[in-house]
Amino acid sequence: MVVIGAGPAGSMAAKYAARCGASTLLLEEHRAIGWPVQCAGLLGCRALSESELGHGSFLRQRFRGAAVYSPAGVRLEFKAASPRAWAVDRSLFDRALVEETLSSGAELRLGAPVRKMEEDGGGKVLHLYSGDRIRSRVVISAEGVKARLARQAGIPPAQKILSGAQVEVPFRVQDPESVEVHLGAAPGLFAWVIPRGEDSARIGLCANENGCRFLRAFLEKDLIRSRILGSPVAVNLGGLPLGPPSFAVANGLIAVGDCAAQVKPTSGGGVYPGLLCAKIAGKVAAAAAGEGDVSQERLSEYDRLWRKALGRELEIGMRLNRILIRMGPEELDRVVGYLGGNEKLLRAIEEHGDIDRPSVLLARMLPHLGLDGFRFAGLLRRALR
Ligand SMILES: Cc1cc2nc3c(=O)[nH]c(=O)nc-3n(C[C@H](O)[C@H](O)[C@H](O)COP(=O)(O)OP(=O)(O)OC[C@H]3O[C@@H](n4cnc5c(N)ncnc54)[C@H](O)[C@@H]3O)c2cc1C
């Protein structure tokens, strides 16, 4: 079996396919793993546990809290009793995943971009840019957001692709244990400040389009500009696909990770859903290849299983995303003000906040919404429906 792309999803899919007994080759177009970095590196505890890596040298910093800023600058703080998320070095994280994959028996070929894929009787022939051809009964496409080969194989595109932009800058951090979330910074999602120690941060945002332009404007805001201590030392740009297609399998092919838009619409985080779905992809692909039936019908077991595990969460996330982007600055100010004045809601957020499973928190928040939060409660109920 061939897996295209050695990002988190591809590595994990290859690891599980090899573990299930399939002879597995992982192809990566770049000559090094984990480059270029297109990530803020914020992973929730579930993502770390899903990675099966334990506590490695890729862990940089842990976070217990968040400070949410409304467009008018009203600050709302939450702090959980224990760490909820980590900043990781994504290059080291991706390398650690690949090392585990190789220990499971899979092979890796670097500098091996796949140019095209063709049908070949009961399987696929992959044409590399080098001229080499590789035959495989089943292919797992973990190409990331571009998803060129998966699209050619008939997998529909994501519902939308956000434009992400981020810089790493010397920065006066207010609280190294808290990430900052700035609502209304761009149409699309929000802006983030992820501390790296006390004097550096990754500052970025996702917008419906032209993330760079909105990021430049965000960096000029007084609240941010006054804390920047020097020039950026890194710039990351990339697309974030939201809203998975109606199916992610074709004859002889499974799409996973960003390639199948398995990304949380509430945060743009794709590592947790990608890892979770990749395990299912690796198992189903190995079983189907072993049975000699890699038809779309047989592989649709993957679609059924990943949707069972995560489909509802991503649907709720899409609804929340739509609600968030429809809110104007005044409404966002009102929501943050309302949350700040409701002690029970704040405690619920501190206790149940989970960046990987926002629906769990929403369900816990509902009972604490009083009559004054009537409209807010209506919005949340609509998202959870
Ligand atoms: C600015 C920004 C910030 C982000 N921050 C976070 C965050 O804090 N937390 C989080 O969870 N997620 C974050 N994300 C999203 C996260 O980076 C992705 O969801 C994640 O990397 C997807 O993993 P993947 O394995 O599906 O794809 P990728 O990591 O994109 O890996 C795909 C791999 O396939 C290779 N490839 C592509 N085509 C071919 C080909 N034809 N032949 C061979 N190889 C090929 C690529 O080189 C690449 O290595 C962020 C994204 C952006 C843009």
C-alpha cells in the first residue's frame, strides 16, 4: 500500500496500515520531514494522546487558560486547574510521528513527489516526478490542503478554505500559561497569540481570504503593536479546509486529514481530527487490500467509521463557525460581556473547556444561561441540534 504525504495524517495512516500487516510505503515530496511548518503548533491534550508519542522533546509549553478579547478590547479570562493544551514544535512532532511509523515496519521515501495516478486493473499506478512508477492496490492520500491527486480521483473539495497567516515575533507576553483569542480580527475565524516563553509569541489569524492583509492590520492594533519587541523571525502561510466532502473514498483510494477537510471549524486545528481519522484509514485500507476488494463500496467503511467518531463534532463546529462569522463587532462585545458577568458560565468553561470537543462544553454551558442570555442560548441550541 502507498500513503502519499508524511504529515501527521499520512504518518499515522501508514503506521496503522503497517501494524495491520500491510506492506506500506510512505511517500513525501520534500527532502525533510516537518518542513515547511504551516501550523501554530497548539495541540489539545486529546491530540497529544491520539499521537501516541507520550511526552517528547517536541513539547514546548503547556497552557491552562485562555484570554478572550472582544473587538472593543474587553478581556475575559479562564484558567483550568490542569493543563488543557500544549505548544509543540511541529517539525519535531512530525519527525517523531514518522519515526514511530518506521518502527511499525513501514518504509519512507523522501524527495518523492507523486505527479499523477492512473487506474490499473484492480489498483493504481503512481507516477513520480523522477519517472519511477509504483503499483499499489490501495492508496491513502494524505496530501494536505491542496489535495490535487484526491480531487483527480473524484473526492469532492472542502466546503471552504480559509486563508491562514502567522508570524513568530519577540513579544511581551502577559501570561505564559494562557493563549489569547481575539474575536472579530478578521472575517472567517479569530486571531490568536500563542506565547513561547515570556518574550516571544506566534501571532496569527484565519480569514475567509487574504489572511496576510488582515494579519498586517491586526499587528498594527495598539494592543498588539505596543507589545511587539522586534522583527518577525518566522512567517507561516497556509490554507485551512473546513467542511468535509460528502464522501472521502474512491475506487482504490482513501483521503485523510486536511485532504478530506477533517479540520475543527471552531479553531482551524487539523492535527487531532487528522490523527484520529488516519488510524481508521490505515486499518480499513489494510483490511480491504488483504481481502482483495478495494472498491469504493468496500472502502466506504472508512467514511462510516470516521463520521461516527467525529462527524457530529465537525458538523456542530461548522454551525458554530457560521454563527461566529455572522456576528458583528457589537454582538461579539455583548456575548463576551454577558459571559464575563455570569460566574457559573465561567466556571463551566474552566471545568469543561476542550478545544478538540467544543460540543461537550456547549452542552455544559446551556443550563447556566439565564433569561438575559436568551438569544445566546438560542444560538447554542441551534448549533447543537
Ligand atoms: C497558519 C496555520 C496555523 C495552524 N495551526 C494549527 C494548530 O495550532 N493546531 C492544529 O491542530 N492545526 C493547525 N493548523 C492546521 C494543521 O497544520 C493541519 O491541519 C495539519 O498539518 C494537517 O495534517 P495533514 O497530515 O493532513 O497534512 P499536512 O501536514 O499538510 O501534510 C501533507 C504532506 O503531504 C505532502 N505532499 C503533498 N502532495 C504530495 C505529493 N503529490 N507527493 C508526495 N507528497 C506530497 C506534503 O509535502 C506534506 O508533507 C494550522 C494551519 C495553518 C495554515
